[in-house]
Amino acid sequence: MAKMSEYNEQQKEAILMVRQHLSHLPNSELRWLIQRIKSYLRFRKVVGSFQQEHFADICSEKCFTSRTSACCGREGIITFFADVAINVLLSTSKEIDRLLETLERDQGGFNCVYLNKSGCLWRCKPIVCEMFLCDHAKNLVLANNERLASQWQGFRRRERMYTWPTRQVLFDELEVFFLHAGFESPLMYLHKSPGLLRLKAKRTGKSAKLSKTPIPGS
Ligand code: SF4
Ligand code: SF4
């Protein structure tokens, strides 16, 4: 079997870490996690419906039939550790196995490793994928429609409430949850990316390595 790319290795490690930790968690902590991501999932549902309603036809015509999509390119997206955590939390064991097998058997090519004939293999795809719109799609749908453009801007602001650490955010909190359990991954960008760490430092007024996010049961 060919050697896995670094990207695939990191993805696989993160999935395994999350799966391992979740499998040992008491029900009370699992319930806490599910409760904690509820508002994020509501947000994702609304954005998903918006995308479906206003962009599905355009995307299908422009890209999926011609297979020239600017979305879903190979190793073209950042997946946050929290994306992985949320997806594993929502997936069945079979679905997680499928992701792992896909990473292991990857033969290369131009498309994202997770893209197969029926679409994306993630149950809850990464936030970067959900929020990406190419210029062609934006120009067709948003450029001449103030109402939809403003709705999209609202979604972008709401996205930051979960991912952008100028405040305490879910994506940071989920990294802390796993860091405190002894897991570490290069996908923990809210603890690894110099730019995001600078944003956190501005908020807390000190160098931000591990945030003081409360952990269930502590
Ligand atoms: S957002 Fe743009 S690049 Fe992506 S699938 Fe839609 S039309 Fe294609
Ligand atoms: S994770 Fe899914 S949605 Fe994102 S680029 Fe890959 S196939 Fe596309």
C-alpha cells in the first residue's frame, strides 16, 4: 500500500483520537458535548438549507456535471479539530470506519479524498466547506440580491461566533476538551496557528496557549 500523505495521516490520527476518547467518556460527558454543539448544529442546518435553496442548481450545472469544481479540490481545505470531533460525534461506527478506510486507500487524484460518487463522506462536513462560495456562484446569486447578500453576511458573522477566537468559541472549547484529556493534533489550529493565537492573546491580554474554558465535571 502506498505511503499516506501527511494530510491524510493527520486526518486519520485526529479521527482515531476523537473516536478513542469518545468511546471512554461517561454518558454525562457525552450528553454535555451533544448539548454544547446544539446551537452550532442549528446554525449548520440553516446554512445548509440556504445553500440548497439558492446554490444547489448552480453548483450542479457549473461543477458537478462537468466535474470541474473549484470546491472539493485535493487537500484544499482546512479541517479544524472541532470539525473532526463534531463529525465523529454525529457519525455511526460504520461511517467512521469508512472515512478511515478512504484515507488509507487513497490513490491520489485531483479531488478531495473524502469526495466519492455520491458526494462528501462526512456526515457534518467541515465548516470551511459549508461556507465556501466561488465568485461565479456569488455573482449569480448574491450580487444583485440585497436580501440574500445580507443573509449570507449574517451567516458569516454567525460562523465566527463558533470559530473566531476574539471571544470564547466552541471550536476552541472542543480543542481544550481533548487537550485536557492528553490528546494533541496539528489540526488544533486554535492552539497552533500563530494568527489565531494572536487573536486569543488580544482577548485574554496574555499569551494564549491553553484557554480556561470550563470542562464538564471540573
Ligand atoms: S461554489 Fe462554485 S466552485 Fe463550488 S460547486 Fe458551486 S459553482 Fe462550483
Ligand atoms: S470534506 Fe467534503 S465538502 Fe469538504 S472538500 Fe472534501 S468532499 Fe468536499
